[in-house]
Amino acid sequence: MAVAIVRWFCALLGGVLLGGGLVLHGQVAMWRHMRDEVDRTFFLWRAIGNATFVFQSGEHRLALSLAEVPEEAIKESDRSAWVLVIVGSLVAVTGPLLRQGSPTRAKKVKQAKQVARKS
């Protein structure tokens, strides 16, 4: 029974870590895409966008804000995402590989029951 609970917990924890890593990868990819879009924008439009930041839509505000994030921060987020994916995958795969229990003990219990029935 305890092994079944540990297997279930490993699968759950692995899935959560794996999912968190994939979400973080998606956020990093979106950040890079938005930063590229801002960098490709004509410098005058960028200056007008920064000057009228309050009047911009949420999407434009986010893109302008993300352009200010340092590259080191996004590299750390990317590394963290890879670590989450790798650790989550290992934990999720480990769960099903756990043994059900000692097969010799199960055989002994079964033999004891058969002896008790014969008596």
C-alpha cells in the first residue's frame, strides 16, 4: 500500500515539475519573441510608445516592459526551465519503476495460507 502511494506521489510531483518547466519555457519563448518585435520597431515609434506608455494597450505595455529586462535574467529562467523539465521527467519515470513489494514475501504468505487451508 505504501509503495502505491509513493508511486502515485512520484507521478504527481513529476507531472507538476514537468508542467512547470514547460510553462516557463513558453514564457521565455514569448519574452524573446516580444523583445525581437520591440527591437525591430522603428526607434521613433518606440520612443513615442515609451512616452505614451499609459495610453498603450496591455499587449504593448508588456512588450515595452519586457524590453527592459536584462538578458541574464532570461538566461537564468531558461536554465531553471530545463532543470524543472529534466527533474520532473526523472521523478515521473521513477514512480512506475518502483517495485510492488517483495515477491519472496508474497510467496511465503501464499504458501502459509495454503498450509492453513489444508490443516
